[in-house]
Amino acid sequence: GTLNLLIPFVTTVSEIRIVKRLIAKLRAQLIDEGHAVAETIPVGAMIELPAAALIAARLAKEVDFFSVGTNDLIQYTLAVGREDDAVEHLHQPLHPALLALLKKIIVAGKQEKIPVSMCGEMAGDPRYTLVLLGLGFDELSMNASSIPLVKEVIRRSTDESAKALLTTLDDLETVEEISDFVDSHMVQHFADIVSPRMRGAPRHTR
């Protein structure tokens, strides 16, 4: 049957090649034993470490798809523990460094014509949906409870509006400025689904 294999915590091209050799070996073993095996088994890389994001162009040549794990990518990029309340305010999905890494991953995927998806809390938060559309993600994976609001943002958006938002964010310098602009945009265009946090924008001086 159809089966995609996603390799977690990738850091090097060598790891991908080793896994692909193991898959080929096991596939041949199953065929020898008389089992029916798919002609192709797509292999993907989970991009959840800065090391993987930085060499995304090389990894994209070795795999059939990317899946970006934002929970770990944010944690390891910004050195912020997910369970530490003392540094919770530093968990910033719109940090310029993270956006730069996401762009790098998307560009690498598009150059090699492989799909790029996202999983993690960022993918299921409607606050970030337009940003992710502007970046060019092909798929967003989330809990079922998050689908309705994210779907509503997608339905009421266009590629042009998403890319225009991203272009504006490129001109902003700080995470506070970016967060304020995104929240203000959500209040202006999606007032019926914004959270109390977004209604307080802007909170910082631009």
C-alpha cells in the first residue's frame, strides 16, 4: 500500500542516506520472503532542528518531502524550554530568526519540487495562518479542534494578500513589531475570530 516514512530529528545528509539504505535492504528482504511491497516508499525529513533548516537545500535533494516541526524548531532556535513558565514569553513563533529559517526551508523545497508541510502548535493557530500561506507551505497539520478557524482564515484569504502581509513583515525589525502588525491585521480582517490577545494590538511602539 501507500506509505510515507518521515525521519525525525535529521541533522545531516548522511543520516538520510543511511536510512534510505536500510529501507532498501528491508524492502529487498520482504520481497525475498514473498511479501507484497510498494514499488516506491517516499522518504521525508522532519525539519525541527536549526541544523536541518540551515542545510535544507542539501536535504531537499535527498528526500521526497519535508515536514517542519515548529514546536522543536522554535525551542532549539530560541533556546526556550516548552515547559518552563519563566521563559514562556520568549516562545515567539514570529521571531525574525524563525521566519528566516522557515523561508529557507520553503525555498529549498520549491527548488527541488518537493512538498513542504508544517505540524506543531504554530500550524493550528489562526493567528499565523496567513503568514504560513505567504511563506508558501503546502499543508498544515493540526488537532481537529483547530481546523475550523484555520480553515476560515484560508477561505477568506488570497495568495496575494498573504504575500503582501509577508512583504510588510520583511521590513520590520523586531519580533514585537511583527507580532503587533500581524495581530492588527487579524483584527482588521478577521475581527470575528480573533482572540483577546489580538484585540489588544498594537502593544508596542513601532
